[in-house]
Amino acid sequence: MAGNNKTSPSDKFDETLAERLKQAETSSPSYSAADYVVHRRIVLTPRHVPTGKTRHTVGTWSEDEGLVPGVELPTPHELMIAQILPDQGYYLFYLDEGGNEISDTYHDSLERALAQANWEFGVGEDEWLNLRTEDETEPHG
């Protein structure tokens, strides 16, 4: 019987991640504020304490070790949910006091981005500044 050359899911994940990181370094477009469709914003208050359910870190890629987590990022000052059209997904951006992006997470719906903010910081849906009135209405077919 020949040797087993199967790739484990972990190896495949590391290969895919390494490939995407290399692509991002060389071909990732640069976005400006004009490229975003902003749906929601909230400045976090002392009531919005991180739950500790998620850790955002500065990561580096090592050919030997894969993705290596680094220093934990600071607690954001503000959260923003936006899209970069024509993509249908939503980004939950974590912003510092100057409005600079610290980190982001990607979600397939506005509801899931809102749920992530609630899970991480206890932000209720009614606390957000709604910048898109059509988000409040259900599409009618």
C-alpha cells in the first residue's frame, strides 16, 4: 500500500490562510471612507465592558508555525457596521478614538454583525445610531 499523502483539515486551513495573507499583502485594494456604506455606529460607554468571549490580537504569519497570535488589541472606542459594495456581507469595524480601524469581523448579515457586537460588548440593537433607514423595513416581494 502506498504512503498516506492526505492533507489534514488543519494543514489545508494553514495553506489557504497563508495564500490569502500573501494575496492581501500584494493585491488588496485600498479602501477609503467613500467606499463604505455605513449602516450603524455606536460610541461605547463604560457600560459596554468587553465580555472576554473574543480576543482580537495582532497576528503574524510564520512559514514554520502558521498564524502566530501576538499582542492583544485595545478595547475599541467605537463600533461601526458597514458594507463595501457590491459585497453583500457586513463588516463590524472596531475603531479607536481617532476613528481609525483597530480590527474588523465579517458577517453575512446585518443581524449577525449586531449579534456579534452584543456578544462581545453587550450592545443592544436599540442603542445603535441607525444611518440607513431602509434597514428598518423588510423587503417586500
